[in-house]
Amino acid sequence: MACHSSNYAQTALHQQLNTAYEQYREPSLTQKRFKHTDLLPLIEKRSNHPLFKVTKAGESVEGRAIYVVKVGTGKTKVLLWSQMHGDESTATMALMDVMNFFEQKDGLDAIRKQLLNQLSIFMIPMLNPDGAERFQRQNAMGVDLNRDALRLQNPESKILKQVRDDLQPAWGFNLHDQSRYYAVGNTSKPATISFLAPAYNEQKEVNETRGDAMKLIVVMNKMLQKYLPGQVAKYSDAFEPRAFGDNIQKWGTRTILIESGGHYNDPEKQFIRKMNFLALMTALESIAQQPTLVRVWITTKIFHSIKVGYTTLYCERYKYNLTIKLLN
Ligand SMILES: [Zn+2]
């Protein structure tokens, strides 16, 4: 078999995506406030697209449809859900950019094909459309869905639980926004992106599931530091027994929380949206790679030892070769 050009291998995926981003950016979403009616045509147009499978997972309290959009046919399942809190829309925009990426044909066809062959990617953009309608955190019943993972008293919570249980995904991405006033540790820099591999018990132990999530965070952090030096943080890992991230980790899906915070001169969060896109694509690339190719310079101990939130990830100091093992 002929060798492929080495150009592709020498330029990291994030660099190529950064350069070509305008091709993927969903042009109809330009501000952080948008509604279910703005999103619907973007989802519905995929229902007839050969790459996608669109499934209605259920309805919100007020009867708005909540969809799962699938792309890829690989054996490793990845589930991403955004806007569980109605006023946290940054990652919803990024997910629409991810969908656009897979529809394009360009110089990145090789990696596109690899991702589609190795992964089955399931996206729930806007889990809380009633909250998005009002641009509020809670759903139409005034409930914070992220405290309803066990009681499951709301249709939106039931949908997320049902989809997770049906799919049993290897990886889960819980996509939120946080206050733009949070800083990284005791620095004056904004926590533009914060990560967490949520704890699955009070002791905040690290098992293989949570450890893998931590390692993937290190991969994303390393990439983001090139664009957001000193502006990536770790979210507090106090165990919250009613929260989805904590429980989904407990149920065996490697779960990563991504919080979009603030960035300089970015009130509509359009730069942060792009950083979300780069982080998610980098994560998908890492998951799709052969496990032996993924080398992460970290021990999980640094996460375990950090007690307080908003602390920078000083990953490079901990040189330790580990691999991310994949679960089907
Ligand atoms: Zn949130």
C-alpha cells in the first residue's frame, strides 16, 4: 500500500480545524440567545441526510421535541448532550458546528472517515428547550434538571437517562456554561473553559472509568493551552449525588463535564464556541485512535489531590505514560 502524504500527520487536527473553522461554523447561530425554533430546522434537515440518523427521544414539559442526532457507524459510542440548563447555549452552537464538519468534503476527509468508521456519535443538542425559550437555567417546572438524575421527575431528565441506558456509551460529554467571572485558581485570568471528570462517590475515588475521563481531559487541555494560555481550569469535584455527570460516571460511562466560562471581548461566546468545537473534535480524534497511539503525560493522582475548584491543570509536570483504553 502506498504511503500517505506526511503533511497530514505533521499538522495537528486542531490546527487544521482552526484554519478551516469558518467552513464549519453554523451561520444561522450568531448569539447565545436562540430558541428551539431556531434549532429545529438545523436538526430536521439532517433527517434525510445519509450520514445522519435523527431520532425524536421525547418531548419537554411544554411539548417541544428533544432529538438525538447520530453520526458515524463505529463500535465506540460517544454521547454528548448540551443545554440541560436553558441559558447555557455555547456547546449547542458547537455541536451544530460538529454536525456541519461531518457534512463537508475537504482536505480533512481522511480523519472524517476515520471518525465515522470508528465512532458512533450521538448528540442531544438543547436538552432543556423550555428553559432555552425563557433563557433560564431551570425547565418549565422551575426544576434544575441537574438535580433530578435519581428521582427523574421531569420528562427531560427521563429522556437523558433513557438514552444513556439504551446506548451504554463508552464516553459521555456533559456540556454547560458557567459564570464568566470565574478566574483560574488565584490568577486574574478568566476560566474560559473548565473541565471535570465528575466523582462517582463521596470519597472521590478514581476508578478506571473516571481515570480515563481525566486522561482525555489532559489531551483537551494540552491542545487548548495553545489558544487559551492559562485560561483552562478544573471544576470543583465535590460529589453531587443528584447530578447527572456524577451518576453517569457511576453508571460506567467515562464522563467529562465541560463548562464554558468567559473570554475577553466575547459577550456572545463565539470564540468560546470555537474552542468547544476544537476541544470536542480533539476528544473524538483521541477516542477514535488506536489505544496504543494515545500517549498521555499524566497520572490521575494530580486530579485526586486537588481539593478545591478552579485550579489550573499542570499536566506537563507529571510525565507518565498511560494509554486510554477503549470500551465498546
Ligand atoms: Zn449548567
